[in-house]
Amino acid sequence: MDAMAAQGLRVIGVAGARHAGRTLPDAQTGFDFHFIGLIALSDPLRPEVPQAVRECREAGIRLIMITGDYPATALSIAAQAGLPAVEVLNGDEVDRLDEAACAAGSPRSASVPAYVPRKSCVSCRLSKPMRKSWA
């Protein structure tokens, strides 16, 4: 999985499930899951992204990549885009950042699990200190 993610691939685990009863269980834990394998998907960057990133950086614009990808995938995609991703933060780590840390340039990129709804406004949280400096 890590080798595929390091290539920028999105990796999905596949499992099968069995249940002996006639009615479905109330929760997923009621199934007897067994691992089948991994599927890797390629979602390449649009060709214009690296140039756009380069132009933004030359203009002094601070860029943060926020994605729901696995951290190794996020680092690979950031490198392909030309972003010097020196750290990847998950949603809980972003929540613990104070305003001073955000304003000081941390994080460089953030990998936020897409399935955690409370993280949906992470871009608002990370960009708020930057907006203050624009006024």
C-alpha cells in the first residue's frame, strides 16, 4: 500500500463479507469480513497545475494543499505539483494548531480524512490568519 501511495496512487482496500442470519445486522461489525486485496487508482494532476503552483510561489503566495488522501499519496501529489511538502498533518493535528502556528507558515500541506465531516472547514481554519495579513 505504501509503495503504491508513494507513487501518487489512491489505494482502496477491498473486503468481502458474510453473514449467516436472515436479517442484516444493525452495524458493520455484525459481518464476517475477509480481506481480498488492494485497488490502486491514478488521478493525475492536470498538466497546468505545476506551472500555476510555480507562478503562485514566484508571486509570494503561500500555498497549502488540503486533501483527503493518505499521507504518502498527499506527499507524492504535492511533489508532482511542485509544492515543497515538508509536513503532512491529519485533521486532529490541524485542530490543535493555534492561530500563531497557522500564520507562521505551518502547515505546508494537510491531509485531512475526507470522511470526517467536522474537518470540512479545515481550509477556513488554516486560511483565517492569512486573510488577516492581507488587510
